[in-house]
Amino acid sequence: MKITVPHCGQMDIFINALCRKIGPDFVIPPKTSPRTLDLGIKYSPESTCLPFKFILGNFIEALEKGADTICMISDHGPCRVGMYDIVMQNILREMGYQFNWITMDDTRILRSYLLKFDRERRKRKVSLVEAIRALLFSWKKMNVCEEMERWTHKMRPYEVDRGETTRVSLECLRLIDGVTDLKELKIAREDALSRLANIEQDRTRQPLKMVITGEGYMVINPHANQDIERRLGEMGVEVTRTMWFTSQIAHAMRLDLLKKRSKSKAIRASKRYLPHNIGGECNASIGYAILYAREAYDGLIQLLPFGCMLESVAKNILRIVSKDYDMPILTFSLAENLSETTITTRLSAFVDLIQRKRKGREK
Amino acid sequence: MKGYLGIDVGSVSTNLAVIDEEGTVLCHRYLLTHGQPIRAVQEALREISTYLPKGMEIRGVGTTGSARQLAGVMVGADVVKNEITAHAIGTTHFFPHARTILEIGGQDSKIIIIRDGLVVDFAMNTVCAAGTGSFLDQQALRLGIPIDQFGRYALRSKSSARIAGRCTVFAESDMVHKQQIGCNLEDIIAGLCEALVRNYLNNVAKGKEILESIIFQGGVAANEGIQSAFEGELGKKIYIPKFFNVMGAIGAAFLAQEQMDGGGKTHFKGFEVINLHCKTRSLECKECENECEIVEFSIGEEVTAYWGDRCGKWENKL
């Protein structure tokens, strides 16, 4: 069995870590490239949302690479991801591919995952201790990766040579991806931190602080959001995002109750504006705007794939939040035909807006 | 005498403006880009150089518009800014009480919300160019009416035809249909103006608080039909500034002034760039999966700039 999953943030590092320890064989799709999107666009219904096209492209490229089993999440809410798996299966079969399909139904039903995982473990004769150890190791590795990413966000606005932070951070991720046990992980983490700290910086700058929220796939994937974190960082903005691989899992397993910026806190904060949790990331997007406004962030960017119903609801409510909390909010509706100029024009106008607002306040 | 030059290279037009230290507009040019930004900038520079007062010294240059980067490396700009900021700066100079700017250009339309002289919100058309200048151009051409008379036709209409403005393709078939059932041209054109305005208000301006004073600018502001449709739909007075079609360039000039007031010497290469042989070439970087499209800019045989790379490797090369 050769399983594949779509690219989602740094999830491939987690899966690599896990399958190197206890299997099964994974075929990670080639990094999402323009070709991936071209394939996705070619075989997708025209009006479907952008994540669909990327994910379908990932699957096609993974099947080309020899995958025979596809693992895909699904949902029961109003989000279109609920129809992804059936439609994708049909498209891929019509293209002539043969494969097994595993639907990871509703991320909230944890028990069934664990059961599936356990069945697979026994079939492969991996001991329970070994399996738990491998899981914990991969989880820790993922945490270190995300810690690196957070540092990257913090350092980038200070960098003197454009692009250096990005380069160093990629090196660090590769380094972490390569380690095989906890001891090595510790060393790699320290090494990575010192490399990041050695980047030439101009500490006289005063970066703006912005948060990126919105539909999960768009927030977590640089290839889908046109590398918005890097672009903002290079414009002198310290960014953070509301969606991380570990935060999503932790939320599903209710492990994040004590965290300051947990998704459940965000959903609770949104109650005043939207009492009913309508699913997807809608309530969280609204709630996070409130949480970060309270932390005196300068601005918020909401990302949504063009035509996303849930985030369109959030978008309209965010307008009121923006007024109530005096925090500028920019909504980005992303489709495949967006040009680079379109993105940079809006981003730099938004950065200008906030900078001039700040200057006005200082006067 | 000292002045500042602003250059706005848009999809349809290339505009230049020169202001003096007091912010008075000394001269301006409006030229069609015709898909050749380099030539358009050179041509506009040549024209404007003949209007400049004798002994004028350019103390700073700002570029804006969708080809701002290209124009910037070409002339040696001191500041390269997005058109939203540029428009806002230009307009608030002439209208300190402006609270809304409606801007419709060749391929994009935007709304800028201003409070107390500062931009507080903005929006641009997203995935569709319905309701921008290019579409009006196209329709004027199809109907055989010069674009500068388009608005006057609309004003002559007694009862406008109802046309769907959501999508340019459907709008066009709607117009053809109205023609075929015998509606007169004036009514169809008035209907088109109203459709564009409705589309703009429902799309770009959705959810924005449009407060007075309202300034309407960009190339499409030359169209009286659109102005009157806006007034009808909003029930408010719409002002069209004298420099409505070069406001971006004027804003860029102000930005250059702001930048140079901070000190330093201008990077402006002088009016000699008119005669230089500038060219661009695009290449695809194959070194990682990003496959960035790199633009290479050269003057004569010498490559002077690269841009378009995500990693900065090309940009830092020179």
C-alpha cells in the first residue's frame, strides 16, 4: 500500500517522520507547483474553489508517482469540502486511474482514526509502545518546525538582505526534516535557532503587527495564498497566522483548552456577532479578529477562496468587528487568475494605510 | 525652479504630472499605453519635457500604476508606490474634505474611504473587470461612437433600457438584444452606464459607507453618463476633479516630494532615458518548484534590473 495525502502546510514533515519509523509507505506528492495547479484547473469543475484544484492536482501528481491509496478528509458542515471526496474520486476514475480511497470523515470523530491507526498498526506488527513513540516524536518534530516558522515571521521584517530569512528558514526545515531521534531533534533545533539569530538585522525598524486568518487551506499554504506571509514580512510586517497543523489537531483533540489563542477561545469570542457556530473556520475567523484586536495588533488579513460561502459570511461580519475594535481588515478573495501585481498592490496599500494611521496617531 | 515628477503607468493610459514645491501642477500628460509601457513612458517624457519651464530641476520622481516597477527602474524613481495610496494622496491635496474616492480606470476599479484625510479602507475589483474603462471602450467601438461622446449619448436618453451589468459578456448580449427589439441607442447607452454603476456599487463598493464629499476620478470619469448614473443611484453630488485622469501621477509626484523632504539625492536618470534603448525579457527560473517568472530589464546591452523572484536571488544579483 502506498498512501498519499494532499500537501498542507508542513504536514509532509510530520508524515515523513511517522512513516520512516513505523510505515506505511507514503508517497508525498511533488511540491505544489504551477504544473500542479494547471492539472487541477484542467480536470476540476470550473466554478469549484481553489483548494479543490490544488488538491486534485496533488493527487494526480501523486498517482503519477506511484501512489495507490488516497487519503482525504471530509466534513459534514456547509463547507464544500464535504463534496470533495466523491467528486474527486469520480474525476480521477474517469481519468483512468485506479486507487483505493480512504475518507477521513469529519475531523472531530477522533476515535475512528485511532481505531484505523490501531488496525493498521497490528497488521504491520508494530508494537503499541513503538507506535506511540513514533507518534510523539513526529508530533514534537512538527512543533519544532512550527516554532521555526514563528521565528521566521518575527525576524523577516528586520532582515537587511531581502530573502535571507526565507533561505535560512528553508535550510532549517530541511535540517529538522532529516533528524531521526529526539536527541538529534534537540541539537537541530538549537542549530536552527542560532542560524536564524545570525541573520543580519536592522533592529531600528518598527514593524507593524498583522494577523492572517480565514479559510484554513488558504491560510496554511503559501502556494495557495501567493506567499502572503513572506510578502508582508518583506514589506516590514511581523505576521502571525491563526491556523497551524498542530493547532488544528490539538483543537480536534481538545488539547488546547489552556492555550491563549486557541480556536475554542476564538469561537467563543465570536458569539456576540454570530451566536451559532456555522462550521468551517467562519466563527474562528471572526473570533480571532477580536482576540488579536485586544492584543493591539495593527491589522488583520482574511483569506478566502473565491466563492467560499462560510468566509463570505465572516467577511461581512468582520466589517462590523473592524469598526467596533478600530482595526483595519483586508479581505482577499483568491482565485487562480490573480496576478502578482494585484496582490502586491492591495497588500502595499494596506500596509501604507496602517503606517499612515500610526503616523497620524504619533502626531 | 524645482519640481517633482509623477508617473502613473496603467493598463490603458500612461500619465505624467509635474508639480512644484508648493504643490501646484505645472504640467501633465495623458497618453494611451497601447500595451507598450516603455515606449509610452518615453513618449510622455518627451512631450512633457517641452512643456517644462526653463531651467526646471527635477528633485524627485515617483511611479505608480500596474507598471510602476518597470517605470521605476527605467527612469530611476525615488519612490514606487501602489496606486491606491497615490490616488488618495493626490485627491486629498485638492479636496481636504473628501471622504470617498470612486476611481474607475482601464482594467480596475476601486473605492477609497477617507476619514480626516487618512485612508481608512479601500477595495478593488477582484476577479472580474466588468464595469471598467476597457469594456466601455469596447462597446463604444462596437457601436461606432467615439468614446468621448459616449457619455453625451447617455445624457440624451429619456428612459434608459435595463441592462444586466454583472458580466461584460452578458451585458453585451443584453445590449445586442435591446438593439434588435428596437430600443434607441441613447437609451441603451444610458442603460449600460446605469448597469456599470450598479455593478460597481454592489461589487467593489459593497458594504462601504459612501459619505460626502464624493470624488469621482480615473479615465472613466470623463463619461458624463456614468457620473449622472452615480448621482442618480446614490442621490448625492459627485465631484469630478480638474485633473481626474492624471490624479495617480499627481499623487506619485507628491509622494516623491514627501520622500525627498526626508533628505537625499534623486535617482532620476534625467530626460535622456527618452532616447535609451530599453527592453525587457521574461524568463522562468527553474531552480525550485516555485518556477518564478523573472523579468530582466536592460538598457542597451546592459542588464540593469531583475524582479519577480520570490527568493530575492535574482534581484540581489546586480
